[in-house]
Amino acid sequence: MVLLDLTMPDFSGFDVLEELKKQGKTTNNIFALTAMTLSDEQVDHLNSNRIRKILHKPIEVDLLCKEMEEIKKESKHE
């Protein structure tokens, strides 16, 4: 599981996604964290990179915990 802040200095979360893709290190357990409003294009880009969920700051801890439990359940079935 990866918690990825989209707005970081020097190297954005979008840059990280591209680098992971180049290195063949993709996962569908990436949570994108953002405080900004995303354009439809940005959301489409994130979805095309298999983002599991976009979480807006401040993060709802209960929602994150629920998603983590889902990942745990899914990994037991693999």
C-alpha cells in the first residue's frame, strides 16, 4: 500500500506515478492524497495509473482504515 501526496516540492505525486510506471513497479493499492481540487483530466490520469482511491485532506481516518481492511481481506484471497 502506498500513501502518495500529490503536492510535494520538486517531485509531485504525478511524477512519482510516472516513475513507478517506468520502472514497472505498479500496484492497485495506491491512495492519492490531495488538498487541491483535481480537474477531470487529473482524475482520469490517476485512474489510468490504477489509483485505488483519491483521499482529500484532511483525511477521514475511518475511511482510510476501511480501505486498509479491504486490502487485507483481498490479500488473504490471493
